Amino acid sequence: MTGEDLKVLRLPLAVLCAALLAAGAAGYYTHTLVEQARVALARQKSDLQAAQTRMRQSGDERDTIAKYVDRYRELERLGFAGEEQRINWLDALRAANSSTGLFGISYQIGVQHAYPHAAEMDTGGMSLYESIMELDMNLLHEGDLIRFLDALRAQRVGLFQIRDCSMTRSERSDTLRNQSYISAKCNLAWLTARPGNPPPPGTGR
């Protein structure tokens, strides 16, 4: 091939090289667009799945609320769910004392704190709290204590546990008929349930 032939082919070769480069660039660009589209599609699918999950969870929450809302409101009316009802507790003490004919009651209520045995129970997403009430009572006989606790429960103003009770018998007087012969001390734990996480153990509200 002579120099004249190369001169003749120079332009077609240059055009061919330019075409190959353009084709290569177009192919690379097309591949990039396809990859970007694939990533965008995957992201959209992930967002769609997340949205569907949220919708399902939202539906589950609505179903759960609809299923348990009446029961929760009943527990609120009973003084167990929601904020503690100390005024109602004191009214119940007075009513129970009056109905059982005791000789008066003195009391002290401690600071509310997380219920220490909550981990042993299935609380269903609720947090349990307790407030310790110390009671001092004067009784005519041992059965008065049982009658008083039953009368207190019958007030339906909350849920309490009897932590401990002790009784001390006093000397009887032959001159007085209607008098107390027994001093009783009891610790009651009033329980309250609320949504959310409780404070660390040992701390009050």
C-alpha cells in the first residue's frame, strides 16, 4: 500500500475511530443509565414495602385499640389504669372505716415508684407502678381487719396488694364494753398501670 493509498484512507479511518469511540461512549452512558434506573427501582420497591409495612402496622394498631379500648377505659374507671387516684383512696378508707365500725384509721402514703415485680408479669406494653400506704387501725377483734379489707376492695377505686399486716393485743378493760382490743398495722401497695417505660428502679415520680 502506497503513501497515496494511506492518505486516501486517513479520513475514513478517522471517521471509523470517531464512530467507535462514540458507540463506546453511548454504550457506557446507556449502561450507567440502566444501573441508575435499577438502583432507583430497588429504592422505590424498598420504600413501597416500608410504606405497606407501616400501613399494616397502623391497621394492627387500630385493631388493637378498637379491641382493647373499652377494657382500658373500664380499668381507668376502676382506678387501675392512668394516673393514681389518691383522693379516691382516702375516700375509700373513710367509707370502709365507717361501714365496718372501726375506731379510726391513720395512714401515710409513700412516693410512687416502679413496681419491682413487673418483669415477672406480661404487662402487655404497660408499665406498672406502686405507692405504699401504711395503715394503723384499732380493732375490736381479729375479724374486723378482714371485714375492713373486704370493704376497701368493694369501693372499687383501685387495685392494691397486702404487703404485710401485724396485730398487737392490748389489755381488756372490764369497765368499757365498746373498746379496741387489737392494734393493727398494714402495708398496702396500690398499683397503677400506664403506657410507656417506667423510671429506673428506686426512683419516684
